[in-house]
Amino acid sequence: MQENIKRNTTDNVERSAETELLYDTAKRKCFDFTTFTDIEIFYQDARKLLDHGFFVVLFGNVKENFPDGSSMLLVFSRNDLKFEQSKKLINSGKYFSFHPSVFNGYNLKIRFKDFGFVEYSIYESLLLVNRERDTINTLFDLIAEESEIAFDHLSSDILISYIELLLQHMSRFYQRFFSDRSDEICSVNRNFEDLLLQAFNLKERSNDKLPTLTYFAQELDLTMRYLNDVSQIVYKQSAQERIDAQIINIAKQLLSNTNLSVAEIAERIGFSQPQSLNRLFKRKTKVTPLEYRISII
């Protein structure tokens, strides 16, 4: 009987060790840190990771035609256009990749969306200056060190903390970035204002489709997040909020100065369904278009 107890105890210990090994292996497959000098190998490996739903966070050195020692931090996800764009700029660096499943319960994918710069194009992204580069390099070293340790119940918390700190520092660096580019972002804002007036000039516009944030970003050759952030900095409203305000102003003018029905006004502005105008108008003014019309009689 003692032999059976001893054998069972040994089996339990072995199974526990095997379970820990499997856990560690599984986690390592979902989180990895790599340094590279061959850019083609990086793109081959990173593309496979992205195709399988991984995020890739790259701290890359830019090519020689940029200022000495320049670096960029880029976050790639599946079908990310800037992944291909970055081939023209990056020649070496380091990156970590992770699958969202490794951080279940942390909503990291949603957290990334809180930081607009994650969705900027390569041409909208900042070049890190010396002190900024040193900060990011330190955080990457900490992430690399943690990724080499066997995963335990604290690993996810520690890695999440480092990634969160990385994002917060980058958010601060982008404040500097926009401050340095004040003339440029004011120019972007002016171009957006002009396009906004042109697009909602019902007498002169070339089509009847409702101008959207996607339309304005494409016309200005910008990403939607960059346009939104520039608008927020200059005008204290997102680009989408300004588009909505323009729609409401036109709707109010037509409700006040014409006998058009709400459905006809919605169609003239570009809505495919009248209830879409109703919902937007109610959300922004607290009354329906019809209630607004009655109130000004």
C-alpha cells in the first residue's frame, strides 16, 4: 500500500510538472520577443503572426535617409496597411508579438483602440528623439526579460503593465509630436473645414451620397484616427462630431426654410433611410426633426 501511495504521489508530481510545462509552452507560443537585423525575415515571420490573429509591436530603426539613430514604434494587427508601408522605412529592430488569448480578461485589443496613434499610417507616425528612444528601449528590455522567464500567475499582469506603460509614454511623445507640427496640423484642419463646407453644399456637390468620415479621410489622404485627433487638438471636437454638426445645421435650415418632409430632407442630405436622420437629430438636439419644426413656427 505504501508503494501505491508513493507511486500515486510521484505520478501526481509528474503530472503537475507536465501541466506546468504545457502551460508555459502554450503561453510562450502566444507571446514572443525577437531582435532582428534581416528585414525580410522579420516581414516573413510577422506576416504569419498577423495572419493568425497576433499583434506585433515593432521598435524599429529607420533607414539611412532619415536622421541618425531615428526609431519608430509601430503596432501592427491583421490587415494593417502600415505593415506593408513600413518596408520602405525600417531596416532592423526588435519586436514582441502576442495573441489576445494570452491576456484573457484584460481587453487589451479594446485598450489599443483608446490610443489613436496605433491606427496612424506610417507617414503619420512620429520619429522618436533620443530621450524618447531611450525610454522605449528600456521598456522593451523589461518586456524581453520578462518574456524569458517561465510564465506564472504574475506574468500576464507584469507584461500588461509594461505594455500599458509603453502606450502611455507614446501618448506623451505624440503630444510633443503634434506641438512640433502645429503649422501642419492647422493646415490639415483648414483643408478639412474647406472640404466639409464643399461636401455639404447641396447646390454644388457632385453626388447625393452622405459624406462620411471615411470620405473626408480619403480625400485628405489621412487615416480616420489621425484626422479625428487633429480635429480634436485644433477644434476641441472630433472630425465625426463636426460632420454631425454640419448635418444638423443643414437639416435645421431645411426644416426652417422649406416645406420638405423629414424624409425628403434626409434624402437631400444623403441619408438612405429617413430614420437615420431622425436618430442623429434626436441624439444631438434632444428633439426630433418634426418637433424642432413645430417649435420654430
